[in-house]
Amino acid sequence: MRLSVAIAFILSFIFLAAPAKAQLVMVGPDSAIVATPDTADDKRFFLSKWDKPAKAALFSAIVPGMGQAYNKAYWKMPIVYATGGVLGYFLISHHRNYQDYREALNIRVDGDETTVDKFANSNIFGEQRPNGEENLRRARDFYRRNRDLTILLSIGAYGLQVAEAYVHAHMKEFDISDELALKVQPNLIQVPAQATVTPGLSLTLYTRSK
């Protein structure tokens, strides 16, 4: 009995002095083993635990087109960058035009006759035109709407290329072996909300048994 108490005291001291992740495993009534779990998996780089679709989506989110490169779909990268270039061009163009017409309108309505805007002599936006000020306001609103729409399209294109990289990585892992088969056969399909049926085709994807 005294031996058991002494062993328990020594093991308790070792357990308290051991790292936080040490575990005390009881084997028998008078014996115990101090075991430390393997922490090698916890020290791995976090991406090593992710599957390929998740990595592809992350790479595309960080750098557009990188997910497509990770999937080895290199031909899609020019499409991604061309789309980004076109949207970037229109975004900058619309924003500059919006700023020009906005500044001109602010100068036109500031009540200071010594300030002249850049469209003062324009045939459409000129000060002497009957609707010159209203045309300036319409042009400002037009380019502001187009700038905001281009921003939304850019966000959508960014999300689309991330989703495409994710789906493509999933499809690369999809089983397209000879064990899969597609069966096409005629069938009668019931028309929704009616009591009639109409002829059609049914497609069935199944796995061939060996």
C-alpha cells in the first residue's frame, strides 16, 4: 500500500511538471503511464489540412486567376485578367467623367460669376443653353450610376472567378471512370398542377456493378 502511495505521489509530481498536453493514463490499480500525445499534426501548415477546392478558392480570393493556375486551367487566366482590365477601364473612365461633371455643376450653381466651369461654352452643357445646367446634372447622375454599376459588376466578377476555381477543383475529383454509366429511356412525366401526363425522357446516372 505504501508503495502505491509513493508511486502515485511521484507520478503526480511528473504530471504537474510535464507540458500542458501530457495525459495521465491509468493502466492498473497500482500503476500508471504518463503519455504525451503526438502534436506533429498540430504543427503542420494550416493549408495542408485543406482539400483542393478550398485551396483553389483561397488562391483565387488572394490573387484573381491564381486558383485557375492551381487547377492547371491556364487558358482561363487571360479571361480573368481581360475581364478585370475591361471593368477597371470603365470604372476609372466613369469616375473621372462623374468628377468632371460634378465639379462643373458645383461651379455653375455656386453663385460666383468669377468662376467658370469647363463646359461653359459647350453646345450641350453651356451656360447660354436653355437646359445647360439640367444637362450637367443628368450627365453627372449618369456617370455616377454607371460607376456604381461597374463596381457591382467587378465584385460579381471577382466572386465568380473564386466560385469557378472552387467548382473546377471539385469537378477534377469527380469520378468519370468506366464504372459510371448513363441510361436514357422513354418515360411518362406528370404535368405539374394537372392530372395529365406527357411523354418524355428520363436520364439515370448509376454505377455499374462488377
